[in-house]
Amino acid sequence: MTTSRIVWTPDEERAAASNLKRFMELNGFGGAPYETLHRWSVARPDEFWSALWTFAEIIGEPGTVSFVRDRERPMTGSRFFPDASLNLAENLLRGDADAPAVVEVDETGETSTLTYGELRREVGRAQRILRDLGVEPGDRVAGIVPNNAAALAYTLGALSIGAIWTSCAPEFGTAGVLDRFGQVDPSVLVLAPDYLYNGRRHDLLAKGLDIAGSLPGLGHVLVLGAAPDVSGPAGVGLHATDERADAGDEPPHFVRLPFDHPAFIVYTSGTTGLPKSIVHRAGGILVNLLKEHLLHSDVHQGDRMMYFTNTAWMMYHWSIAALGCGASVVLYDGAAIPRDDPGLLWRLIDDLDVTHFGTSPKYLSMMDQLGVEPASTLTLEHLRVILSAGAPLTDDNFTWVYDRAKSDVQLASISGGTEILGCFVLGNPMAPVRSGEIQVLGLGLAVNVLDDRRAPVVGQPGDLVCTEPFPSMPLTFWGEGGDERYRQAYFDVQPEVWHHGDLAQVQTSGGMVISGRTDTTLKPGGVRIGTSEIYRVVEGLPGVTDSLVIGYPTADDMEIWLFLVTGETGVNPDDVRAVLRREASPRHVPARILTVEDIPYNLAGKKVEGAALKTVTGQDVKNRDSLRNPGCLDGFRLDKLVDLQGAS
């Protein structure tokens, strides 16, 4: 196995000033390699998570013990901080009153800023309005809201009470929202009247009220802003925040609750069935996200986090946790690549002194294809870290960032999921970045790759697993039989071992390569191939703008079918096959290469191979509303497919 090339190394001064370096020195690991710290964090979870609580200066009572192991059910029965009490919102709102907390910006480039003191007052108003509507600890407060300051105030306002916040992005269709909120029975729906996308204001009011009328347990709709000139659904109170001048300007009162008290319900994409409603505990996500921000992403007080996300994706919940480090968050409402201004986000990074920018491989690939070169016109002086999630980064992504964006930046590919509201593998601010690799295994996480024998392997592909408990494991799935459905989803392959569903490979460097989901893994001739192994090759070819592969079932095996979106110059299929044979292996060469107009993506920016496979094989695709571009699936119907060389 060859070692990946190093594309960036932190200088000594930067590594020495990192939070990770300070944490290691405080806990007796000064001068030790990261791997030693990681082994301690897994072997002694009581010591590690107690040290993290202290280092992060978490507000609350930690209790007498930090970890209790259940010998019979070590994953699903063990508990962290069993007698602790805290409030998630209190920990995210603790910054200095005059320090900036939120920068709100949209496609027009207009910005507004809230200090921590101002944000606390907005959250206090939200808390009192929600309480007046009857919201109590454990109630669900749902939001159909864009990524702006008002949405954040109600997210934190609900959490400050001990209510459970759950949200959908404004662009979700009615069916997609009902598939999610219909499972969790919210008492209040927070509704934005509109949202901005690609230069247009899109109305949300009619859709939101239609959704409200289909939620049987809903008591109130709260519209952000002015009172609407319409009636609400029968039996549902309709209110507007502008009508509540009596809510006052005092900061919120924080209700401290047990460590395992539920805080968020988030949803899987739901492209192959009803979305899973995953309940996350307040304490578990707090300690894990502060670990990921402070130690792995090196977020310091005064830094500025800008993650392009909507309010449904887990990266919304992930990114706002930067507030708990005393940083500020940039909340962007609009398209990632506005039609008339594809480089907008990079100018905002420059203008707003962003230190941490979060994005996706698809976005970086589009920047390359569109010829955007931030380094030629911008300094990006303050940008230290680029975070990427949603899919594996390709070598071309690394090349574009270091050649066209900024040469002195940590490009941290991070991977985990909605299921853990965090990352199994992510960055290390003290270590080199290698092209095509994720830097390190997450602290406190016993991550392994297992082969078909269920034995751990290095340098070979296998199943990504976690063999020891960790704080941000879900509390349950919402609804009847939730505990059993949760266990079946992640512990059915091997009792009390978390099987995440990723095909991965641990590298000799200590980093990791993730090749795709195991449920979309290609197995021609019984040999497992990750889909990203093909994407890494073909998406670097001239004329290819996007691609997707599926394993098409045959009578006794599987064929690889490759779908390409090509530019005006087109692509020679023989060249594609030759490059795959040379740079991957003969096993990676597709049986058919076909052209399509577009590739299906979910709203989190991930390719949806399963939906394409279902369409090709004549099956129904459920929850099409979970796709960003569901209409493109019609091009995958078997009777419409055309081979690249012209034979249908």
C-alpha cells in the first residue's frame, strides 16, 4: 500500500498553540504521539471525558462519576455522567456579552451582527414566547426555518426550557416534512414566512400552514416576523413574534436537566424508506461536539465558524456548537453557488474574517469546474481550517484547495453521521494532511475496520465499526418500539458492536479512507469495491462534470453501471475504461457507461445511488421529497437509458 502524499503540515508555532497540544500537556501526554492519547481516551473513558469536561469548562454539575459500564450490554447499557445536570443552551450562550456571537448574511451580501449579550436577550424572548404557548421540558418544538439568527434563537430557546428541537429546511416538500414531523407529534411549529434562494424570495407560509393542518397534536403555529393576513388551520392557534412586544429583553432562565435528557430529534435522509427519527441526548452531544471543535478543529475564543448547511442537516447542529468555544457563527441563507455569483462564499470568508469554513466535496468540485480561483483575488488571511463532510474528498479536491484556494490551510475531511451527531474520523491540527485521507480517529471512539472474519485490519477495506460506548450515541428512535429499532439499525450485525454502514480502510499513516456506504458497495465477482474508488478516478477526467455508479443485479452476479454527466466536449468511453483499469483495477471497469442529464442528491449534498438503482430496476423510490432534484430520476428509467457509445 502506497503512502498518500502530504499536502500540508502545520508549522511548529501553530501546532504548539493548538488546543489539542494544551490538552495533551495538561493530561500528561506532552511529547507523546496522538495515537497514545487516542488509546488512553478509549481505554480510560472515565478519565478522558472527565478531563474533557474540565478542559471545556462545561457549565453544570458533573456528578460523582463520569462513566458506568454495563458488563452485559457494554454499548447500549453503559452510561456517561449518570448523575450530572446541565443545559445545552446555557453552555452555548456563555460568551462575553460584548463579543460577537452571530453574523447573519444572505446572497445579497448584507450582514448583521448579534453579540452574545444580544443573542441571550433574543433567546430569552423566544423562551418566554414558547412558555406562554405551553411548552414544557420534553415537548417537541418543530421549525421550518432558514439558517438565520431567528431560527437559532428559537433552537436555543427551546433547549433552554428542556424542550426537544427538531427542524426541516424550507426547501423540503410537504410530504418530506410530514414524513418527519408526523412521527414526533410537535406541540408548536415555528415557521419562517419565506426564504431566499438563487436571487428569489420563496413563500413558506402557505406550505407551512398546510403542513400544520396535517399534524394532529399541534397546538400552535408561531410565524417569525409580522402577523400573516391569513387564517390558521382549525383548532390550531396562529401567532406572530412581532405581536409579542411584551416578551421583554431579559436573558433566559436555563433549566438544568439530566445528562441524558433529549435535546434534538434529527432524521436520516429517508430515500429508501421512512426517515429514522433519532433522539440525541443533551449532555452526550455537548461533550462530544466540544471535543470535536476544541481538540480536532482547533476552535478558539474569537474564531469565526461558517458552515454552509441548512437547518435539517446535522451539520447545522454541529456548527452552532462552536458558540460553546466562545467563537461566533456565520449563518448564511441562500444558495451555495448563486447563479450570478459562484464565488460569493469565498468573498464572504474574506470579508467576514472567517477562520473555519465548512463545505462538501461536491461544492469543491463545482468550484474547480467553474474555474473559481479564490487565491488569485482574495487573501483569506484568517482562514485556518476548511472542513468537508457529506462524502469522501477526492485527490482533485485536495489539489484545488491547495492550488486555487489557499496553500496554508488545514483541509479536514470529517466523517460520522446524523446517527451520532458527530464524527468517527476527523482532523488533527498538529499533524500533516495527506491527500485522499482523513487524518485521525476521533478521541474517545474505539473505531476499527473489520474484515469478513470480524477481525480488525489495516491496509484492507472492511466495515467501519465502533467497539466501545461513546457519549453521543443516540438515546433512542422516537416512537413505539424505538429502542428495538435503534438496536436493529446499528447492532444487528454484531451484538453490542456499532456497525456504521461505511466501507473504510485504516492507513499505515493512522488516517483513514472511506470508500462509500456498504449498502451501495459494488461486489462484482464477490470483490467489494467502494463507489468513491470509481468517483475519485472518473470525476477527474476532462469532460466529466459528475458521475454515479450502481451495482446492477444479474442472474448470478452484479455488473457495474457507470452514469456520467458530460460537458460539451463529451467523453470517450474507451478512455474511461482505460483510466479505471490503470488507476484502480480491472475490477473497477464498468460493464456499461451511460449518460444522464443530472445525478440525484439528497438535501445534505450526498449522492443517492440507492434511488438510482431502484429507478433502473423498476422499483418505486419512496420519499422523493428528500432529494434535492427528484425529477432527474426519470432519466434513469431503463427505457430512457442510452449507452455513451450510442447503443441503447
